[in-house]
Amino acid sequence: MSEVFDTTASKSEVYYPSQEVVDNIAHPDYMELRENARRRPLDFWEEQARKLVDWYEPFTQVLDDGNRPFFKWYTGGKINIVHNALDRHIKSWRKNKLALIWEAEDGEQRTYSYFKLWREVNRFANILKSMGVKRGDTVTIYMGRVPELPIAMMATAKIGAIHSVVYGGFSEQALADRIEDAQSKVVVTCDGAWLRGKTVNLKDIVDEAIHRSPVVQRVIVLKRTGQDINMVADRDFWWHELAALPIAGPYCDTEPMDAEDPLFILYTSGTTGKPKGLIHTVGGYQVFIAATLQYAFDIKEEDRYWCAADPGWITGHSYIVYAPLILGMTSFMYEGAPGYPYPDRWWSLAEKYSINILYTAPTAIRGLMRFGDAWPSRHDLSSLRILGTVGEPINPEAWRWYYTVIGKERCPIIDTWWQTETGGFMITPTPLIPLKPGSATLPFPGIDADVVREDGSSCESNEDGYLVIKQPWPGMARTIWGDPHRYVQTYWSDFEKQGWYFSGDSARKDEDGYFWVIGRMDDVIKVSGYRLGTAEVESALVSHRTVAEAACIGVPDELRGHVIHAFCILTAGVNGDAALVDELKNHVRHEVGPIAVPAAIEFVDSLPKTRSGKIMRRLLKAKVMGQPVGDTSTLEG
Ligand code: PRX
């Protein structure tokens, strides 16, 4: 560790691993790996690919960089992620090990052994086949947080089709756009989802989305809430009715895929209104997520692991569904929201299921912290060994609370910086790395991250700059679905000459080489850790008859990290009153989803624009925050 910690002069707060952590570490070779990976990254990625996953046919080349930035990993290899996540465990002693424990909001509990999960996946894979889904087709999945969501994902992957999971918190237009872009003929959904004791009418939203995007031919509906829904004859089918038919047999062959075949599309927000469908491929992705989870969370066979994200986001894809199963772990999944129906629901679950590793987001930590220490203190949380965080910078106050009150100063906080685009952790400590609250610490082995200036030169210590990745890695998104040009433009054009990936984040490195991520440099806002493009919210606002023009900015918020503040120019003659504010909020909730609803809507007569017509959000932000406006020389007349 001396390479990192020679600077004893560092004034920042440092937390060294406890003796308990050092004595119980499962992967003590991490620092050696880091060093080896630094010298020979491709050897490191080759070794991980051989060690962590099985191949039907071995790869012939680790990295093909002949067509930059369209890198290919493990070319020539044949593999399927479901073979590694499920099939191979069925042939081992893990067959009867618990793969998944699930608890519903109302306390109902379900468990899945590896065998049971495998069989359910096979059945659903056969159902998908009977619906005409073939290798290379896309299937859109829009569900609540139920075990059938990972089952549907893996069934899709098993037969070589491509899943596109749309987070259940998105509404009509967002879902319609994603269905349309992916051209999914089949949608898998639920009648409804439970959220804080109420039901969300998912099927109604699907019906409306199909109305807007008529490409869909078949809808498979899981009965979850039992509410009344509309079923369209010959288009909509109940999951349980299909599962009772002979077509849903318990065996289904797994399709051997090329390492570079697409595994899934996951939409994420960017600078324009149109969401980007990022493509992750079968081979490199699974190697990367398994390696990162194994080392960063120091995984042990007996662990009970709880990633509290939603499977509909990348965190869920990588670290609820695929990586834990590849590593043969036992995961816990909870249907509901933190703090519902009572403030210590999470802590009672951690105690009840004897959770060893908890992985969540700063916004959840801050929310639970607000209830006070008495709630977690009622519970025996001594099973916890590792605590993780992701999604946005964690403020030191929340970090310290998580470390002290939840982890009792025994559990390292693994602050993982990564993105939908990166597939898995990029900058993260492991339990042996000394920690500083608010820093994601150091790049994972084999990851060449840096903070640079606009001209590409490396920043000095503590100088803010662009967070870039200088070498490719196996888990990187390969392209944007149907729009390779946008992929190059978005991620590879800022440092085109150097051939580096630009994350869109600003960061600084301190004198110990630790990374401190500051936040987004583009028009992306992180609200409660959810990623939203200002343009998505703006286009929802202008789709309302009263709004002529709109601009949104992110304003810091103690609980949610950032909230959205919207400025609207109304069409002539419309009165901007409180009732209209409510109506517009409702409209955004309807079009995009509850996470996109602005905290404030302000009616204005004009918006500051550059001479080329670009809205200067920087000025709007300065105004809201009462800061100096800075350089306005490009401002319109
Ligand atoms: O700004 C960074 C922030 O979240 C962005 C990526 O968002 P998304 O694609 O939704 O993925 C979230 C889950 C991986 C990043 O560009 N971010 C994510 N993790 C951290 C973070 N910012 C600071 N610290 C983190 N640990």
C-alpha cells in the first residue's frame, strides 16, 4: 500500500482497515494484482476471463482494437451469460444453494435455489420462444421489483435475444420511446407494482405506450397486484396461464453466443431528449462485472448480499442479477422503498436475513439518516461486513453516519464510481484500501483513469478537470443502439486525438492519487441518484399546450443530491398560477415519470441564450443559487 500512502502529510481524514477486516480478507492478493494489471492490463483481463467464467469455445484474442473506438473483447470466444449465472451451478453442489431471497412490501417471502431459478428461467425462455422471440430480437421488460424481472431478463439472454429493461418508474412517453427505439415486438410487464402501500398501474402505462408505439405484438403480464386491467385478446397473455401450458417446459437449451453479440440495451439520459440505448455485449461484460464485484466487495461463498438498487438500472443489471449469480452468491432483494412502511424496515431486513454486504445509494443513506440513530440501533447489524455506495458523490456526513452508525466502524465503505456506459465499477476501493469519506479512492486494477485539462495534459493534485479513461476495458458499452455516430460523438470526441473515453464527469485527484468525483459537466442531472437529461424534462414540459419554451437545471438538495428547477415561457395569454404549476408537474409525471417532476417551476418572459440560440443554463443556475453570473460575453443581444 506504500505506493499510495507515503504522503503522511495528507491532511484529509483517513480510515484504515480494522484488524478484523485485514484478518478476514478473502482476496488478499489485491495490491499485487493492481500492480500486475498496471504493467500488463491485457494479461490481467485474460486471466480474469479464464478464471471467472466458462466458455463454450475459447477466445482467440483478448482485445481487438483495430477499429477504435469500437473495441472488441475476447473475440472468437463462444459464451452465454446464463450458462455462467445458472447452468453451470446446477451441475455443482450449488444446485441447492439459495440464489435469491425476496421479500415483498407486505412481508411475503420467497426463496429461489439455483435449481429453482434455473427452472423458472427455462420455462420463461420457452414461453418467449413460443411468442416468436428469436436470437437477436429485442424484448422490452417493464416491471416492478419482483423475482420475475431477473427471470425474464435471463430467459431472454438464454435464448440469445436482447433485453431492454425499462425502469418501472418511467411513464408512457418514456416507455414508448424506448419500445420504439428498440423495436420490441414483445413486452413483459406486471398488472401493477406495489409502491409504499399503493399500486402503480404498469399495464395501463404499457397500453398507452403501445398506443404511441404500435410495434408491439405480444404482451406477457405477470399477476402481481391482482388489480383490474385491460387484456387485449390475442395480444396480451397472463404469465401464469402460459406457464401452465406444455410449451413452458422446464428445459431449454442455452444459446452459445459470440462474445461480442449484444446482451442488452439499457437506455440512459444524455444531452438531447432522445435517450441513448447503450449496448453491452455478452463476453466482456460478464468478465468485468464478476471481477469487479469479487474484488471490490471481497466476496465469500457464504455471503448474504443485498444490492438495494432496482434491477431496471445498470446497478441492478450488473450487481443484482448477473455478477452475484456468476459468482454463485446468495442475494437478497426487497420489493419496497427504504423506510416503508416504517423507518427501520431496512434494518430489520438486514438483521432478519443476516446480510453481510449492503450496497445502496447516498440518497437512501441520507433518507434513512434523517429518521435518527434510534431506528438502526434497535437492530443487531453485526452480520454486516461491507457497505457499498453508488450513484452520486457521497457527502462526508452521510459517509460517516453509514460508517459509524450502520457499520459500527467495522465495515469499510466501498464507494464505487461508475456509469451505465462502463458496465461495472471503475474507481473503487477494496476493503484493504484506506478510505477517505467522499472519495471513490483508486481505479480498479486494469483501469487507466485520469483527470485531465481540456488539452489532455494531466491536472495537478487537487485541480478540477475532466475524468477520462485512457485504455479500453472489457465492460465498456460498445455502441449506442442504432446510432454509432452518436456513440463516437458523445464519448470519444472530446479527447479524439488521444483516443480517450470521456465520462461526462468532472473530478480531481488529491496528493495521494485518490479520485474525488465532483459531478456531471453536461446537461445531465442526478436526482436521488437517478440520471435525467434536462432535455427529457424540457420536452415533456413543452409538450403541454401552455408551454412555449422550457429550460431545466439541477439545484443542490440536502436529501436528493439535486432537484430539478424548471423555467417556462408560457404561450401568449396563459396565466402562470399555482394551479398551472401543479398541472405541469402532473404532466411531467405522466410523460416521463415521478422522478422527473421538477421541485420548482418558475414562469419567465425570456431565457438567457447564446447568440447561436443555446440556453445558458449556467446563468439560470447562478440566479437560483444567488451566485455571480460570470462571463456573459456570448449572451444574446
Ligand atoms: O456522475 C457520476 C455519478 O453517476 C453517473 C452515472 O450515472 P448512471 O449511468 O445512472 O450510473 C449510476 C450507477 C453506476 C456518473 O457519471 N456517479 C456514479 N457513482 C458515483 C457517482 N458520482 C460520484 N461517486 C460515485 N460513486
